[in-house]
Amino acid sequence: MGLNRREFLGLAAVGSAALLTGQSLAKDTHAEPIDCAETYGVLVDTVACIGCRKCEAACNRAHKLADLPPSAFEDKTVFDRHRRPDAAAYTVVNRFEDPKDPARKFTIKVQCMHCLHPACASACIVGALTKNAQGPVEYDAWKCIGCRYCMVACPFQVPAYEYANALDPQVRKCTFCSERILTEGKLPACVEICPNEALTYGRRDELLAAAYSRIKAFPDRYVNHVYGEHEVGGTSWLYLAPVEFTNTELPVLTADVIPTTTETIQHGVFKSFVPPLALYGLLGLIMHSLRDGKEEEAEVKS
Amino acid sequence: MNHHEVAIPMRTKFFTTGTKVLFGIMLLGLASYAYRLIAGIGAATNLNDQYPWGIWIAIDVASGVALAAGGFTTAALADIFHKEEYHAITRPALLTAMLGYTFVVIGLLADLGRYYNVWHPMLPSMWQGNSVLFEVGMCVMVYLSVLYIEFLPVVVERFRGRVRLPGPLASLNRFFESWLELAHKYLGRFISLFIIAGVVLSCLHQSSLGTLMVIAPTKLHPLWYTPISPLLFLLSAISVGFPTVIFESILASRSFKLQPELRILSSIARYTPILLGVYLGLKLSDITLREAWPFVWAFSTESFFWLAEILLGVFAPIVILASATRRHSVAWLFTAASLTIGGVALNRINVFLIGYTPLYDNGGYFPSVFEILVTAGLISALVLVYRWIVTVFPIISVPIESIPAHERAANGIRADMSGAK
């Protein structure tokens, strides 16, 4: 190969430029801290919840989900087992009992928690999932490639997939009724229909204050823990419960923001694109100097 | 440089009992693939909301990428560190990598719900720098192109001045000739840039594959959940590079009735116990630092799979290849290479499947018959395409003396020619 040092370095520069295509990897785009005054959420009071499942029915209607008769949502035998949200139901209500007093039952509505620092959005290869500063974690099916990494990443195991759809499957989860809230000025369908004010929509900081005032007013009714205040760095949906949350299906999670580790590794490897370019340069130098050595050897021999 | 060997197209009957069986499996795989496209992922697989990833990701993609690492490790050794004596194995390794990555992409497309959007990560408007998967996707895509470019010199060597298209296509002969001439003229000057780029890109995405599951700290079993997972993935990929070359070279020499390249194979096998040793040391220190030893002795499914991965896939090949005598035995080399390959593949399966525990397990996951057939079909297709390509292109090196005179003339080989450049 007839290539002198200058040519080689020139070409190396061209090659390095080609590597820069993935520039955005190098950018430090850690999620901005969410301003609690700006972001909205829902407080779920499982003590006030009467397990009527009207939220499930309203959600089903608002999002035109599974074609079910209204009576399907009056069936209380569904409480015999714990259900999970799926592609045909963005929210489900499950029943639990106080371990100290099994007669004391309570019901929990589950759906997407709309994390302040969503792991699904950090994982998404094309940015199809994004956190709206107002609260909702939104999904853009048009961008989605269907890799389902969001489902792997979600610490609450919420996103569901339309596996039955062969051509146009989507990731399905609670949308926080973002189109109703943000463009129509309405409440989320579940909050609107709740007959016992177990669901309260509002600014997240005000919801937290309301939650703690309820705990303070009725310490015998509530456990002193607002689930979602600190879990995974905070969620837009917050929960009050009569017993420790370990007795519910909500997972035990620390305050660590889930995607911090991967984002730190990712941005460390690509910091200003220096490490890959340095490796490229180093390998180029080795290749070049060893080749010179070999050529000299050959010359000496001949 | 070895002056007695040269790469030539193999002359062999394509259909043997073995290839017929592979062909049958490939057809079944093709039918299953078609069924997945028509009926959807739900009908064809046992995936569900709790287990969104199955063997198509764990085996076809994650293990596939790891086992294609022979391409960049051999390129680094032969072309960057100029160990010219290894040139006889660079082409088979390059072909393995090129086909390996091609089939990784074909396998991935089966798993993507919206496979027709697979090009989306290329659009700057959809770039997502926080996503580990974005980096893996970009690197794999660019690296696949680099591998095809690295393969071009082989095409030039085979067809330059010899393009003879049949029938009406003959009018295109000159068109292709001019392109081959152009490639011949300039490739030599640029190829080293692509070779280095291939090594850098490989280091990046081999490690990032290990970062993927770090986003699921509450779901991945403590035996495999570690922030140094990217380093472990990179090291194991580098370690498995030469064993895949050894494995494939011994199989090829068996299949084409050639003498195994024992001198080269036992020579590259020297590196394997060192690389695996570093990997093992890191892996065990990690378990110690994270105080995860109780999980090793838990006698659970996970502990069983972890022990199998470490004892059979890492420890055993170190012991076998530590001895120079055994490194010079084809049987031992093949055993150790197979164990290493199995160990790294098992590690990927452990990280993506066995160690993955969803929060609300609803009966677990076991691959459907279609999933198994697609995976088996892809592996069979890879072997068949490999076999076909080595009969068309000069990939496998043979001693010049062993080539009959008329074939030497047909391939433009002179007695003083050296091996692949």
C-alpha cells in the first residue's frame, strides 16, 4: 500500500469526520429537572376509592379501547385476581387487604405513573416517548420502530404491546389524557368520572401538600408515605394508602433516577466524541508505526 | 508473510447430507419468518407484556453480535498490529463477521413490531443521544457497511478483468468492470481507514450491548446486574473472537478436506486464556465487590446458569488452552473454542433472558416453535451462504503446491505469489 504519512493523516481526518455522524450521542442531554410548579399530576387516595371501576369504563370510552358493554365494568369478581394494564385497558383497579385485618379491603387503580425522569423515554431509540413538562409521558407511534426496549426499561412494568396487530402495532399505556387536558381543557377521563374524589388532578406540589395534610388529619387512616414523591426520582401520579405499600402491587423502589446509570455511561463514552476519536487515532498510530517498522526490516533484509 | 499459501475459491459439491438438512431447516425458518410477518408477533411468538424480549433478541441479536467479533479482533491483530502470519485467517473471519451482522439485522427485523421504520434512527430529527439502543443501532448499521467495504477487495480480486455475465446481462460487463477497476485503484489507499473504523465501531457497540440491561436494575438478577456490564461485554466479545475463528476454520477444513491451519490456530489460541483470564478476574471481582456470592450458592435457576457460564464457558477453556501441548491438538482446540463460544452465547442469554425477572410474572416465557425455527433457520442460512461464498470467492487459503496447474492458471496464481494481501 503506497501511502505516506501525510496522506495517511489526511485520510484519517476524513475518516474521523465520518464517525461524527452520531454527534448527538456526545451531547449531554440529561433530562432537565422538572419544575414542580409547572408539572401536573393526580393524587390517588386508595382509602377514598370504593372500587366502582367507573374510571376503567371512562378510560375505555375516552380512548376507544376494547369493545365491551358497560356491564363488563360492573363485574366485581375481577378483584379475585390482580390484573395488569394491557393494550386494551390503560388502567385497572385491583383489590388488596390489610395484612393485620384481612376484612379491611382497599382498592388501587394502576396505570402509567408518568415519571418525572422516565426510563422509557431515556431508552427509546427514536424519541417516540417524551416527557411533557406539564406531566404526561407522551407516545408518538409514527416514530416508533417497535423494539419494545421501553417495556424492558419501565420500572413499573406498564407499557403494553399490541402483539395481535401484525402491521401497525403500538406501545399502549395511559396517555394521561394529554389531548383532553392540554388542548380541550378537560380533566383526565378517570378523574372526571370518579364519584368519590379518590382521584384529584392538580399541580404536583399542591397534590403533595394535600396528601400530607390528609395524612396529618387522619393518621389512623393513612400510612405516612406518599408513594411517587421520591420513588425513581418522583412520579406525576401519587398514591395514598391505608397500609405500607409493600402490601400492594406497587414495586418497592428507591429514589434513584432509573436512567442515570446508563446515561452516565453513555455520555462518558461519548464525551465530546473524544474517547472514540482517541481510540481511532491510537489505532491509526499503531498501524502506521508498526508498518514503518516492517518496511524498514524488509529494506534491511533486501 | 507466508509465501506458500493462497486464497482460492473452493471446488466442492454444494449439496451433501449436511447441507440438505440445513437447507430444510432454512426453509422451515423462512416459512416461520413469513408467518410472523403475516400473522404478527403475537401469533408467532410467546412474547408478552412481561417478557417483551425473547430468543430473537438474546440469541439472534445479542449472541450473534458477540460471536461475529472474530472479524474485528482478527483485523486488529493482522492489519493494525501487522501480524502478517495471520493473514490466512482474516478473510474467513471477515466473511463470518459480514454474514453474522447481516443475519443479526435480518433477525432483528423479525422482532421489530414496525420493522418498516427500522431506518428511523438515521433521521437527525429522531436522534436520541440518551438511548443506549440508539448508539448500538447506529454503530451496527455503520459497521455493517464498513464490513461490506472491507470485503470489496475480495470481489475485486475475484472478478476484475473477469466479469462474464450470462446472456443479455453481458452488456453490463463493461459497466461492472469499470467499477471494479475504480475500486482496485483506490481501495488500497483507503481500506486501512475502514479497518480502524471497524475496530472502533466494534468496541463501541459490543460494550453498549452490555449497557442495555443496566436500565433495568430492578428486573435484572444481581448475578448479572452490574454497572461494569459494558466492560464485561467488550472483554468477552474480544475473548470470543479468536475461538470463533478457530471453530470455523476447523469446521471448514473438515468440510473441504483440507489440512487445518494448525500453526496459525494454535498461535492465536495463546491469547485466549489471557483474555479469558482477565475477563474472569473482572467478573469475579465484580461479584465480590457487589457482595453477590450468596446468589451464586443459592441453587436457583439463575445460580445454575451462572455457574455453567463461568465453569464451562470461561474456566474450562482457560485450563485447556493454558497448555501448549493441547493448543497443538485439533481436538482440544475445537473443544476449547466450542466451550468459549457456548459460554459467551450463554452469557448473553443469561443477561437478556434467564436473569430477566419481570415484576408481575405471568407464567414465564419459553420460545414458541416459530421463534425456535426462525433462529435455527437464520443460523442454517448463514452456514449455507458462507459455504456458497467460499466456492465463489477466494476466502480460504490452501498451499500453492496443492493446487493443480490448470486451476492455478484459471485463478491467475503464480508459484511465487503470497497469500491474501
